[in-house]
Amino acid sequence: MPKKNEYSPGVSTPSEAPVQQTVGSTGHAIDVVVQGRSSDGRRLRDSADAVKVVDTHYAKQQARDLGDVLSGVEGVVVRRTGGLGSFTRISLNGLYDNQIRFFFDGIPLDIAGSPFGISSVPVNLVGRIEIYRGVLPVRFGADALGGGVNLVPTRLDDSNAYISYQRGSFGTHRATASARYHHRPSGFFVSGTGLFDISRNDYGIDVMVADKTGRKRDAHVRRFHDEYRSYGGSVVLGVADKPWAKRLSLQLFGLNFDKQIQHDVLMARPIGEAKYGASSLGATLRWEHDFSRRVSTEVVASFGRQTIRFLDTSKWTYDWFGNRVAERSVGGELDSQPHDATIWQNSMFGRALVEWRARPDHTLRIASTARMTSRTGTEKATRGQDGIDLLAGVRDIGTLVSGLEYELNAFDMRPPDAREGRPHRPADDDRLQNIFTLKHYFYDANAKDVKTGFGLESLDTSGWRFGVGDGLRFRLNKKVALKASYELATRIPNIEEFFGDSLYIQPNLSLKPEFSHNGNAGVLVETRRTRAGNFTLEADGFLREVTDLIVPFADANGVQYANVGGARIVGVETAVKWISPGNWLIVDGNATWQDARNRSGEFGGERIPNRPWLFANWSARFQWRKVLTSDDGVAPYYAGRFVHEFFRTWENIGDPDFKAVIPTQISHTLGITYWNNTPSRTSVTLEVDNVTDARLYDFFGVQKPGRAFSVKVTGEL
């Protein structure tokens, strides 16, 4: 495996390694567009949950992925090292990576059919995105320090099919397909999805190369070893609307990806042969049933098996033109040590949720979620002392997260004459909604034949913790709502943090779970159907007070995760949106300022480095209808993004004039979509990303793609 980099608290660097992948780039999201106050998306947004709901309707037509959509949301940062399939970090209100949990239809993403992160989920298969800011409802049953992201799949009506194909610069091809058949008399349904992505990622970059005299000079070259390829699919079988089940379904899935590695962490040294990949197989069984109008339940059971591969055995060194330069005596391009590693990970997940609506205004939910993960592996190229396979040890961790949630709705806002003969809809009609949450976290971890400083040992650890939270929404009137929420959130260390990897990461059984006091407060103003159009304004402030923060430290023996004092993150974010009368123009924008400060050690009080702290997005979309037929239209659109410069290392170290800086960046995207809804829904989009061909960086020294052209075709039958 690639050698780990030196770390200091809060400082992170990208590495091309066989880890879970997420993918994104600059882009902009469109807020939820729904019809009527009964829609699930609007009901959730108007609830007391600390959630942002994003609709993917326009993104499905455009040449963008889920990373693009997420990066356009206030408070969210998506950073990546390159093009399609590259290493990516996602931040939500200043917290990163494992501190945020990702779900697909309420199930952890890594065992829900997309174990390699958001990059393996096509945007065309997602109907909306729910972004929970620091406070996660009990129905997810997860340990999350900074909230979570739930991808809600597109619901296909009755029997139909959907396809999309995208062709873009740098040898990029992306295709998705989905279909569903529903036999209403019997309740039987079957659906299937498939995806295929490939990209050479051979975009131009600016590097330093040696001339014949050995002097370094500037050169513009194309990446030559950065291909990404993924494919997969899933099938769902089930029945619906039975006396014994509102819905019973079984999903079977399989996915695979392969990724070449082009360079080291700082894009200073080219790599010509190293690569990694992964595959996954699994199944999910889901049962939903309403025992009565007041009592309902959902039971989910999932199993997934992942195989992660990493190969780095070449003895050759390469130059930036793809030529072999010299042969070494020992293989291994990344750390001068050969690797031929395979890791197998089995995951089991089970959740039971019961909801009791005691009265229309009072709802009680109880959930319990168990998860077991087991990991082992083999390293064929490099052995330890006495020929020991350092990856052969077995590492297990089990967690049990249980929770209770009480929802209160009060003060019906409807006039007395409107209440007669009409059902009460608490989420729509009440002035006040309060959701109180109580959680319990338990974990038990053990390992056999793990390498430590004393040889191979068996290790174990366990612990528990309570959590509490509350969310409040109060409507001043139909146009203005106030929100506030709080949670004492917890994240349990993962297998690698507890037990290491027997290669570079050392075990640490004294690790404690991270916990954070998460607070949010905001206001939502919305006016609709006025002479001036529809106007929406959101403004929020947030606090994340993190204690026992888990960070990696490097020494002569490798890397070890440890708890440090913590960090304090405060921030403000705002979003505004205007839809003209007639819906012919949509303009929106958002901005985020956040201040993350270290609270311990030598750099106490200093801003945590290598993190964007000021960024903004803006977009506009025009719509002309009835261009060629009575049911078609043309929509040109534009999106922009700004990220203020930030330091790679601590601000008080060294001369500011000579410090490593990720520079201020502004990027632009232009596109145009033509759609026609007769006889079937189709669309064609032309898009140009990074219009000005600017040098863009999310990580120090690692250049992202330049100007890129794409065409995308979608169709629904």
C-alpha cells in the first residue's frame, strides 16, 4: 500500500490509495423543486430537522455528478485530486470524511449497493439529496460527528425505463440505465439499474521536467496513467400493498472499479504502473408494514463483501512524458517497496424502526441498528519477519446504535372554518414542531494476529456512550420560520484507527470515540406566487465543539491515530433564490464563512490549516418553452464558484510570503439543454466546464482538469 504521509492535527493531504472514493468538482445545486406542500422533500425541509434538501432534476440533464451537486450547497466543500474517479474529500460545516456518514435510501452507502462512495452512484439514479447538518435523526442509526448525507433514489412510476449517456473531454464516457415493471393486481414488482463509467483523465498539467543538462524547466504535459473504469448493477424484486407487508423487497448488487495512479501526493513525481481497484457483492432485504393507522415498522438487513486490490511492483521510474527512465533494484513506485495486496471486508447491517403515532400531534419512534464489520487480507509482494503475511490478521468491530425520538406538533395555524371536515397535517399546519432525541452507542472490537511493537498479538476493546439532541421549528407566519437544533454527537473509531493495517498504521486501543456539541440556528423566508415571483432566503449559523478529536500522527515507526484536545468550528452560511413569474428565469446563490480553530497543543487557538474557510456559489437558468413543439423547451444555464485562498500548514509557522498556499480560485460552467416531453421525455445538453481554462487546485500542487466539453443525452419511456 502507499506509504502514509506525515500529519499534524487537522492537516490532511491527498493520497492515491485503495480507499473509499467520492468524486466531485465545482458546480452548483438547485434547491428542492416540489409541487404542493404534501411532497416528501418539502415536508422534510419544513420540519424541525437540521436538513437541506436538494433536488436533482436539472442535474440529471446536465453533465455533472453528485460531487458537483454537493459542492454547490452552502456549507459543503468537495475537494478532489483530479478527474473522474480521483481521490475526494467531502466536508460538511468544517468536519470531514468519516466524521460524516453517507446513506442510500437510509442504508449506509458502503453496504447499500454503492460501497465505493458517492462516485459510484450516478446522479441520474438519485431523486433528491438530504444533507443533515450535525444532527442526525434516529432512523439512520449511525454514529456521526458532523451529520450525514442521504441519497434518495428516483422513484419510477408503475412500469417505465430511463437511460442516460454522456460523452466528454479526456476520453470520458458515462452511461446509466434503469427500468421497472409493476404488476398491480398481484403487487409484484421488479426493477434493475446499470452503470458504466470510463475516463482516460488525460488532461494537460503544468509540471517541472529536466532538460538534457539536468536543469528543471516548465512543461505542459498530458497525464498518461490515470484511467478510471467502473461498472455495476443491481436488481430489486418485491411485492407491495399486501395485508402482511406495505412493501417487501430484496436487492442484489455488484460493482467494480479500477483506477491507475498518476503521481505522488504533491504531483511532483510521475507514476507509470501502480494501480488499485475494488469490487463488491451484496444483498439488502427490506420489510415495511403498517400494523394500523398509528403503528408502523421498517426492518432492514444487509450484507456486503468488498475486495480491495492494490498493485505496485514495478522497478521502473517514469518521466512526465510516459517514458521509462531507469530501473531500480527493488520494485515499488510509491514508497520504494513492492506491494501486491488484497483486502477482504465483510459487513452485516440490521435495523429495526417502530413508529407510534399516539395522536396526530404526538409521534414516538424507536430504532436500533446493529453492524458488524470483519476485515482480513494478504500481501504477496512484501513479507514481514519470518515470512509473515502482515495483512493476514483478522480485525472485527461491532456497533449497536439505539435511539428514541419524540415529535411534538402544536398550535394549529389554520383558521377555524378551514379545520372542519379536513384532516390535520401536523407538518404543514402547525406553528411549532419539536423533535427530542436520545441515543445510546455501544462498540466492541477485537483483532487476531495484529502486528505491534511486540510481534503478532490479539487485541480487543469496547465502550459505550450516550447522546442527546433536540430540534425546534417555529413559524412566525406562513412565510417565515425559525429553526434551532442541538446534538451531542458521537463517532466510534473504525477498524483501521483501532488496529492499524499491520504495514504503516500502528494500533491504538486507548482511542476513545470523538464527540461534539453541534448547534444550529437559522431563519427561512419564503414568498410564493407573488407578482414579483417566488423568493427564498435562508440564513444559518452553526457551532461544532469537538472533543477527543481523532487525528493521525507520524513517527519513525509509521502512523498512529490518537485523540487530541479538540477543535471549535463556528460559521455562517446564507442562500438566496428567486424564480421569476412564469418560471422563465431562476437565479440563486449562496456563501459560507467558517472558522475552524485548534484547541490543544502547540497550535492552540490557531486556524486549522488546509481547509477552505470562505467560499460561494451562484447560478442562473433561463427557460424558453414551446420552441419547436407544444411540449418542449430550451434552457441555457450558468454556474460559478469562488474559493478564497488558504494555507496548507499552520499560519504562524514561517514567513507568510513564502508559505505553501492553495490560491484563490473562480470557476465557471456554461451549458444549454433542449428537452421534449412528447412522445417520451428526452433531453440533450451541451456543457463547458472551467470555461476560462483556469488552473484549479483543491490540494496543494495537484492540478485539476482544465476546460472540458461534454454532451449528455437522456430519455425516459
